[in-house]
Amino acid sequence: MIRYDIICEREHQFDGWFASSDGFDDQVAGNLVQCPVCGSHNVQKALMTPGVPAKANRSSEPVGALHAPLDPRARAMAEMIRKLRSHVEENADYVGDKFAESARRIHYGEEEQRGIYGEATIDEAKQLHDEGVEVLPLPRLPEDGN
């Protein structure tokens, strides 16, 4: 399988997985590749950063990458998520990986009512939901290493 960054005529960028380079070409020729944002079939491969494995004697520091401009709606959504994140961080207590335990204690009245945030596994979040504990995941942003 090979993954390509794809861009449509309206500069919406998305990715797709194909069996081979010829598979991509065949699907584009058959109008089988469609932009998920605008529905356009006029698509092409976008410029991609090559996936070169790091050598053992090289630094593991992250390197900047080139990408096509984000759709304005995606950019606005990311900015709203940043504002939400900032609001949570300014108005709630960070409890780290003790989130599920702390949320239960607050829910059952064993700790004072307050806003908290931290980390929980998917299973922990499902268990909290099943118990009636109100929790919401904080969306991740590109700078979080998505």
C-alpha cells in the first residue's frame, strides 16, 4: 500500500491509500477519487515530504515539513479548538493520568466540585460514561503530534 497526499482543484488537501502508483492513476482516470470537502473529481498528487528513515548517527530533532494551505474552514476550526483548550487550561485543574479516578471522586461527592482535565484511556472514558460521569474529550491539534 502507498499513501498519497491529494489536492483538488479548489486546494482542499486530503490523503488516500492505494495498492500502487498505477492504482492511483487508474482510480483518478475512472473518476473514483473524490474530494471529501467539495466532491470534485479533479484531483492530483500533492507535494509530499519523503519518508526517509533516520540514520543512527543523526539527531532525532523534528524537522519542519511543507504542506498545502489549509482550507479556511479547517483553519477556523483549529483556532476554535485552540481557544477551547486555552479556556480549559485556565479554568480547570490538571490531574494528569489520574483523570478517571478524580472524575469519579468528584461525581460521587468524595472531592469538591470543580473542573478538571487530564488523560484517560478510551476504556476509562467509556466506563465513566457508563457510570453517568460527564466527560468530553479535548480535540487534538496538529501541533499535538496528530
